Amino acid sequence: MWLTANKLMDDAGTVIKSIVTDKKLVFYGLLLLALHLAGFLFLYKRVPEFDNVPHFWFGYVLSEYSSIGANSIKLQVRLVEEFQRHGWATANHQKVDFLVRLTGFLLIGCLFWEWAELFFSPLIGIRPDSFFAFPITLRSIDGTLDVIVGVIGAAFAFLLKQKRKNKKKM
């Protein structure tokens, strides 16, 4: 089936609805905003590595958003079927969900967060952190470290969900 603009818009609406109607996911998003705002107002300057907390939580939240949003349009099921049909990998729902979570975080987290930091920082009078620059120092790879912490948060969300599923089976 070809992807049409109407299908894309319908799927986008379904994904957004699945996220905004889930109270837990809305709370996660609000907590992320509160952490970032608290950091911006006073914690980033007072606690040197506090930015790891919102980056970790951002990865966690985007992992949950990606999984639930993709599940609402049955993306994981369709991907498992495609992978198995082509014999690309021994795919199952769990493996594909992990890929969806990481891809969702990397696309949205890396592209959105780091782009927003580069774009909005000068507007509010602060120097944006570089994603990667020479000479290599901790300061010049801050963006890279932010992404790594976010990936850890995304993976943690997946592992926590798997642990909850296994506990329910018992």
C-alpha cells in the first residue's frame, strides 16, 4: 500500500491522539518541561551536570511516546511482518519496539533538541553547546554526551516496560 498524504495525516492524528489522551504520557511531558524550566531558571548554573537529568528524561519520554504512538498505527506489527517476509532478521514485536523507540528518540531527540538548542540559544542570549567540534574537549562534545544520555534514557524506558510485562506474566 502506497503512503498518501491523507494516510500520513490520518496516522499523524492517530499518533498524536494516542499520546495526548494518555494521562501518564502527558504527565511525563509536563515533568520534562518542569525539569528543563527549573534547570534554565537556576539549576543549570548551580548544579554543573544537572542537564543530564532532563536529557535522560527526554530520552525516556520520547521512547514512551514513540512506542505508544507507533503502536497506535500498528507500526511495530507491520514492521515485524515486513522483516519476516524479507528474511532480514529474526524480528519479533519486542525487537522491533526497541528499534522504534531508539529511532523515535534519535530522530526527534537529536534533530529537535539539538536543533532547538542551536536555534533558540542565540535568541535568548546564550551560547549554544556544540554537538561536536575540534579540539575535542568535554565542552566541545556536550551535545554528543547529551544524545548518549538520552539514548540511555530511551533504552531504560524499554527495559522497564519489558520488566513490567514479565512481571505481569508471572
